[in-house]
Amino acid sequence: MWLKKIFTPLALPIHFFAAAIFLGAGLLCQPISCVGEPVSFLDALFTATSAACVTGLTVVDTGTAYSRFGQTVILALIQLGGLGIMTFSTLIFYLWRRRVSLADHIAVGQSLLHDASFHLGRFLVRMAAVTAFIEAVGAIALYAFDPAGFGPFSAVFHSISAFCNAGFGLRPDNLVAYAGNPGVNCVIMWLIVSGGLGFAVLIEGYRVVKDRLVILVTAPGRRPLALSWQARTIFGVSAFLIFAGAAMIACGEFLGGRYGELSLLDKAMAALFQSVTCRTAGFNTIDIGRMADASLVIMILLMFIGGSPGSCAGGIKTTTFRVLVAFGRAKMFGRKQSVVGRYAVDDGTVDRAVTLTIFALVLVLASVLLMCFTEGAVAPHVEAGGRFLEILFEVVSAFGTVGLTTGITASLTPAGKLVIIMLMFVGRLGPILFLSVLQGFEEPRRYRWPEQGMMIG
């Protein structure tokens, strides 16, 4: 009986990603994938998990430790992970908007194929075409801005890595050498934001822009299409987090005279880039290990929130953050409804947002505690104790599938690597999916406990 609950349609993404990760790890530890000595299976498993879960954390340098074959395997895992999670997520959101029971009809053949307005093959082809188009434009632009630094393979690799929010790079310093290159910065940021918005939102935004252009040319005066409530929320929250994060990082990092080698314009661009990359991309144009504690805390908050639903990004998602803000505001002022824009969020959505956030916080805090033991941060001497913020940063980066690091990834113990692998896997698929699978093992209770008040606060 329990086997049926493990192999449910809802658990398909878990099995899909686990199989891809172990297959990738098996290939990456082979001599053909490596330059010099083959990497250990644990390091290969770490890299494969990071690639399939589009995280970007690495224990060995991708550009020097792996051959072109190994880099191609990593690229395939990134593309598979990015497209796979977008496909599963978008199908789930389609079911949600159609008011189809997710637990009963997640199997696509039982629901979507019987909907006359939905064609699964056309949907998947359209998603793949949009992804390929954006990645191709990004690769061409990167090559055009720096043909020497971004050769054909490198341009394609970085474009796919940026759009899938993976953060894998082929340079040891990531993109630090391009801190003063506005062209490369803008292309990478555009790819990151596009991959972090989600396929459904991208298509909706494209249709709205196209409709307004058609009206402008052929039918002035006609009422244009408008973005849906959810799309407006995603665009609004994403813009707020990017620009507010950039402003706070600039205040914490550059007003104190840090990075004096950068011009004022380069500092502003670096702050904006770091804020964008915290949306779970993992690229960096300045040394994260040199950043001030205030900037690291801001980046931790941005990484924990992450990107938008149905996208390549991780974290608790922008919509969850917006619902929590509305919920908190409603409770502070004694209101019964959590209002976002022109609508009130239903109680079921609020419950899921609160549950997801609590689960994520517990997972992060428990992982930080484990890492403090495995990495020696509980030692009484100052050097080890001072690693707490670095460990917290690493844990949130793994959970949010970001891939940014202060520099401790390569020195992790085997136990620490296993903790990060688990975090990347759970963070990529989303805690809510694992909670749903776990709830499938719970037998429904046909009774209620007596209720009683309790003193709070």
C-alpha cells in the first residue's frame, strides 16, 4: 500500500530529478568528464545536484576540473532541470486555475488532454521554443559584447545557465572580470529576470505588449488586453525586490568606501546585478567574500524569497512573500481579509503560504545547526565561530537554489556536502511538493479535538 503512495503522480518530479541527478553524477565521475584525475562520486553527485537543481554551488571549478564532455553533461542537466521544473510547475498552475483537484488529476492524461482548450504537445513545444529563443538571443549578445571572453560554447553555456537561474560559469572568478562591462551585465540580468518570472507570466506579458503594439498601429482607441491579477502581482513584487535590494546593497556596500576601484556607475550596476542575481541565479560581479555583513543579510533575505512560481527560480517565491505581507498587515489592523491589489486572497492560499514559510524556516534553521556541527562553527575560538554568517548564507543559497557563496563551498566536509545536496534537492522541487507527498501518507481523521483558548504573547 505504501508503494502506491510513494509512486503517485504527485511524486513524479521527485523521481524524475533524482534519476537525472544520479545519472549525471555517474557520468561526471568518469575519466572522460574530467581534466586530470577523476573527481570523487560525492563531488560529482554535488555538482550533478547543483546543475539539475539549477543552483550553481560547486566544490570544484567547472571550467578547469571538467572536460568539454563534462561541461556538456552539466549544461544538459541545467537545461533539463530548468525546463523540467517549468513544465511541472506550469501544468500545476494550469490545473489550479481550472479548479482541478491537484491530488486527483495531476496525471496529465486524466485532465489536460480532455480539455478542448489545452493541447499538451503544443504547450510543450511553445515552452521549448520560447526558452530556445531567449537563450539563443542571450548567447548571441554575449558573444557580440566579448567574442574573446565568450566563445561560441562559453556564450551558449552562460546564456543557458543564466536563463535557467543556474549560476554555473566557466571562469574561476565567475563574472567579476565583467563588473565594468554594461553590455554583459545587462544581458545576464535580462536572462536571469526572464527565467525567474515564469513561463506563463512571460507569455502573458508578450501577449499584452503585442496587443498594445497592434492597437497602436491598426486599431487606435480599442481597449487593450490587461495583465491578470497574478501577473501584475509578480511583476510588481519582482520589481520592488530588485530595486529595493539594489538600493540597500549599495548603502551597505559602497557608501562606506568599499570597492574603491569601481567607478560610481560601476558600483550602481554592481549593486543592481547582485540584487538581480539573488533571485536564485548565482552569478556575481564582485567578490561575495569581501562584502559587508549588512549586504550579506540583505542578500540572504532576497535569496530566501527567491523568484516567481512556475519559473526556474527557487525560494519561497514572490507570491508567497506578497501574501505574507498582506496577511501580516491584515492581522495588524484587525482585518479579516488579506488584500493584494484589487482582490482578497482566499484562506486556503494564506494557509499554504504560512505553512510553506514555516517549513522553509525550520528546514533552514535545522540545516544551519547541522552545518555548525559538521563545519566546526561551534568551536570556541573566534576563527571558527565567525563562520556562522557564512554558513547561514551557504544554507539559504542552497535552499533558494541560488548558488552564491562566500567561498566556503570547496572546503565543506563530506557531511556538510550531503546537507547542501539535500537542501538543493528540496529547494528546487519546493517544500510544498514534499509536504503534499507526506500528507498523502496521513489517513484522514473523521473526528475533531475539543478546542480551548491559550494565552499568547
